[in-house]
Amino acid sequence: MGGTEHLTVQREGATLVLTLNRPEAKNALSLSMLVGLYDGWLEADADDTVRSIVLTGAGGAFCAGMDLKALAGKGMAGEQYRDRLKADPDLHWKAMLRHHRPRKPVIAAVEGYCVAGGTEILQGTDIRVAGESATFGLFEVKRGLFPIGGSTVRLQRQIPRTHALEMLLTGRAYSAREAADVGLVGHVVADGAALERALEIAEQVNSCGPLAVEAVKASVYATAEMTESEGLADELKRGWPVFDTADAKEGARAFAEKRAPVYKRE
């Protein structure tokens, strides 16, 4: 199992839990964290026993964005990973889910700060849970910067444009309740309970047919920008093969026999 000094990886049943682990810096992004994240996405997709991924942060924070000291040229922790970045200059964008989408569902468990690059990574996740005191926001314009992690494209597709523009252009902080009201997160729970709730949702996902889950996720994203007729045609191409799988037959048998299905990704 992978991981780096700033990204821990552990298994919870069929769920791979990736934890941003730099609490002294509110989990600001470092090179070792980015390498660990990307390796975590790849590990999850390569392992058929992993059916979902939970992304969270250590020490009561999710992610406070990029390490601005590093951005200013004052160095970045994890120099031993420089060769990875040189070999794949796109690695940081893949780690931040800008240029990579895992085929397994990704559930975010957010406590504390989820701002700047943290909010940008969040937009690459599929299901989102936040603690009551979580804080969201894209602060880049306040610092004379551009939210280049994908927010000017993705945010308006995930929440109403007027709310997306307000978040992008004011650079203000949003509470968890505000984030839920505009649709950025789906669940708000008591502080400290986000990971527990995310794991509960992951278990619900894990109990479903994995081939069906992956096909449904792929269809949602692939058809998002298609016309309705194009999307419906694409859906049939992706959906019909699922009915011919052993998993589909097992699901039907289990329903008829009133028992829990046992899926084997066949």
C-alpha cells in the first residue's frame, strides 16, 4: 500500500482512505502530498477489491490550498520526489483531479479549512460530506492569483452560475451550510463526524454491483456536455453491456432469493 510523509493510505473494507497528512500547515499541498495523491488514485483503480475511495484530511482540516511559500520559490518539502514531477509534468494536475478521474467513486470527508486548492480538489470528487464548522472558498483573486485548478470551468457546472461567480470573484469564505445551500456539498454533519458519514456512504456504494457503479459514474460524466439525444444514445452503449455480466445475474438471483448479493466484478 502506497503513501508518503504527507499522504497516508489505509483500507477500510472495500474502501481506500486517502488522508492529506500535513496538519501543521492545514494540509497545504506539498510535492510529497501530490505524489501520494496521484499514486493513491492509481492504486484504487488498479485494485479490483477497492470499490470506493474516501478523501479526507488530518488534524481537523481538509486542505488550505497550495503552499504559497513554495509558490514564491522558497522550496517545497519532499525534494526526493522532484524526479517524479520531471518525468510527468502533469502529475500535480492529475493528483488534484484536474486531469485525471478515478473510475471508482470518490467521497470527500471535509473538516475545517477546504479553501483555494482544497476547494478545487473538492470539485473533482463525486460525493461530499462536510463538518458543521468547515470553511470553503476560492481565495485566489484576493491574492492576485487565478484559480487554475479547474474552478472557472467546473464550478459553474456544479452549482448555479450566479453562486459560482460570486465565489470566484469575491474570494470570500463560505460556511458548510452555505456550501450545502448552493449545492457544493451534499451533507453537513456534526464536527468530527464527516469521515464516519463518508465511510457509511462508501459502504452503501460498496454493496452495489461494482461494474454497474463504475459504468454509471462514467456515463454521468461522459454525457454531461452532450445534447439529450446524444447522451441517451451514449447511455445505451454503456448500459446494455452491464446487463450481460455475471454481476447483473447475481443481483437478480439475490433479489429473488431475498438475500444480499455477492458481486465478483464479472
